[in-house]
Amino acid sequence: MVININPPTMMHYKMRVQPLANAIVTFVLAQSTEVLGRPGVLDQITMLEQSNSTLLQYPTQFTQNIVPKQIHSHNDYWRDVPLLTALSFGVASVEADVWFIDNTLFVGHELAALTPDRTFESLYIQPLLAILARQNPVNAFTANQTSLNGVFDASGGTSLQLLIDMKTDGNSTLAPVVQALEPLRQLKYLTTFINDTLTLSAITAVGTGNTPLDGIKALSPRDVFFDAPLTELNDPITTYNVTLSPLASTDYEPAIGWHGIGNISEAQLGNLTTFINDAHSRGIKARFWDTPGWPIQARHAVWEQLLNAGADWLNADDLEAASQF
């Protein structure tokens, strides 16, 4: 008997080989899935971030992981983005120069720098209201919360100092400044002194420049304070304390005079220590403005000396450098 064995056709080949190929692919994919099913921690982080997972979102994370620092943003409106650049570096004090012109508070260093769009309202009041609304969500979790959060997620109790440098006549500028702060006041976001009690809140507003001392004294309740003269706190007429002046400042050059090169003299160090200790004895924080900015080595030497002596604020234009100091 002859048995004819026909050569395999392509159909036969596919029928026999395809299942094997499928099995191999299935095996490889299974192995890959097994590996991918156990990603490392960085892989897991990437996966969650790319998925926009709600596990990574919470209401107050606008300033997430930013640690507040005792840095003052001198002429803050010079920053790339006023207020926000400072907050991004953890700066806890910002300064706005205001000019009251045509019933509007404009912000800028000089008249030539003013524009219709750059106002106290647009650069500071409205952004602060938006930030604080995020930091103080109203929901079932906060229904019984009695305290307010400040701008810093990592330190909700830290008050942002808002230094308002009045460039126009103080007596005519103070009332518009007080009025401009009304939206913050209505939401109890302003540090306030009333009935012999000082209540710290999210924003501490301090007037400087042409701010009238008598006008600040007359405020009741008082939620705009006075930047006291650091070298003249023993004024026999005015009793400077934290309820009137949580801050005292002075020009560094005439007060101290050390340029950060060579050693500071005993007399200069004595003056520095005296001014700071006098402020602290009254519950007032000390700030020196117009400190040397260059050479960098000199700037850092002055910064170090100020911090070692107990100065409360580093007055800075280079916020990134100050935040890394």
C-alpha cells in the first residue's frame, strides 16, 4: 500500500505555526506585565503624576513645599511677577510703593514707571484674595475651623508682611490705602489691634515712607501699622511697641556703615546689637534697608552679620540668592 504524503501547504504552515507564535507573544507580554506591575518608586510617581490623580491634589497646595523665610522683597513690584515670585522663594515680606493719583493707588518706584494697569488692587489685593481663598476652603472639613490660614501651605500661621510705602502725601494717601484693604478686612485676613488685643492674621499691613504716624495712631481698630524708626525708638513722645509698630527699619549705611569688607569694628557691632536689642525689648522686629548689594562676598558678609546679631528681616533684591543663603 502506498501512502502519499503531500507536502505541507502554506495553510498548513499557518495553522501549525500561528498558535506557537501567539503563545510566545502571550508569554513575553505576561513577563513584561509582571515586571511593569511592580514598578519602582520613581515609576509609580511618574505614573500618578501623568494620570492627574486626585490622590495628588488638595485645596491648599498653591504654595506646597515652600518654606517661609524672614526675607523682605525690597521694591517687590520689580520682580518678574510681583508678589508671586516672592512667594515662590518663601519670602514672607513684600513691599509696594503706592502713589495716590486720580483716586487710584498706582504701584511703581517713580512717576515715570507708573502704568494704568499696575495698581495696588491688581498687583496685590486681588492676588492675595485669590490665594487666601484657596488656602481657606469652605467645606465639610473646615466647618468648625476657627483659625485662618496664611499664604504658606507649610506654615499656615505665618503672617505675610505687606509693607506699603506711601510715595504721595501721607495724609491724603492713608485713607485710600485703608479703603483698598477693605476686602481683606471683611474676610478677617488682616492682623488687627482692638480693645487692647492684637490678633495676628494672614496679612500684616505696615505703612512706611510718607505714612503719617498720627494717622496710624488714630486708627481704631488698627489694621495698618507703622514702620518705626529703628534708631529712634526712645522717642519721648511716642511709645513704640508691637501694637503700633510690629516693624522698625533704618538705612543701613548711616546706622552701621560696615561695607562687608574686612572686619566690622567694635563700635559698628555695638550699634548693630543695640538697635536690634532695643527693638526686640519692645516686641518689634528689626530691618535694615539699603544693605550692600555688591560685591557678592561683601553682601553675604553683611547678611551673615545681620543674622548673627538677631536682625529679623534680610532686605533683598536678589530673592533667589537670599533664599539659598
